[in-house]
Amino acid sequence: METKLLNLKGKEVGKVALPETLFSVKPDPYFIHEIVNYYLANKHRGTACTKTRGEISGGGKKPWKQKGTGRARQGSTRSPIWRKGGVVFGPKPRSFRQYLPVQKLRQGLIEALSARAADGAVLVVENLALEAAKTSSLNDLRKQFGGKTVLFVADKMDKNFRTASRNIADFGWCLAQNLNAYEAMRNNTLVFTQGALKALTDGVKEAK
């Protein structure tokens, strides 16, 4: 599979072959869904917390006597049926972490990359070396490659590129060794450097 090789101005300067081991696998949507759910679950902080009736201050005294008032019997003003009372079966801090084998996560990345390549969402550039750390030029570059949700993937990040990206909201970049299936699927366009493709290919070979 071949695709265009672009420079930082978005102009074609040649052709580059996409590694078949990464971009020519038939993706299984159910498998990719499982892998993406794994990453989403591990991003879940699980810090939601409510108080039960035993954790709310006050309510130690019985509101009124048991009999003779004509009202329903009550034992505490912190009962869940009272205003400002405790919460029944409310959330408590817990871990949502899931665990999957490394081989499965690696296969998920390969299938996600193949799915993005089939959609025409994979681009390759010579490098990401900017002449100067200018935010405006980097923002224009992102627009040339597809808009807001663009993920730049490199084997090593250029200093000017990293500095220029600091002031751009929701700007996406990562090193090839840190790329995962979730990041590959959530961005509309993936822009790889030639070095990143080589690093990913070498990583798959070493894993085998």
C-alpha cells in the first residue's frame, strides 16, 4: 500500500509505502471496540462519592416521639427520605481499571491503524522540523492536514514543534512508542513522519 509523501507545506514530494504489517490487516470492529473501551475505562478516575445516612452529621435525636402525634414514625432527620438526608446506593470511590494482555493491545493498535488507512485518514510527512517555534505556523499546518482533530506521530519530537504546540488548545502529538488504538481512532487524521513508521514497524518485529 502506497500513499503520498508530503512536506510541511502540504505539497507532495514523493511516494512512501505503508508497512503491510500495520496498515493492511482486516479490522474487526468488535475487537477495536473492546480495546477502545479498555483505554476509556482506565481514564475513568472513579472519584464520585456520596454520603450515606451514617456519614452525615446530625440526626442523633429522634424528631418526635414514636406514638401519639398522628405522624409517621421517624428515627432520624438524616434518613434518606428527608431533605438533606443520606443517599441510598449512591456512588463511592472505586477503580474502573481493566487489564488486557500486551499482545492484545498491540493487535488492537494494528487493526485501528488499518481501519484508519482504509478510511484514507493516514498521511505521511518527511519530518516535523519547524524553522521557528511559531504557534501560528503550526496552527496553519494542522488546518492543512485536516482540521482540529489531527494527531502528529513522530519517532522523536522537534523542539520547535513541541514549543509551538503549547498554546494551541486540544493539539495532539505523541511519540510512536506511545501510540495506542484509542488515540488512533479518536482523531480524524493521523500524520506520521517517516521515522515514526520505521519505529512502529521495528516495534512490531521485536514483539514477534
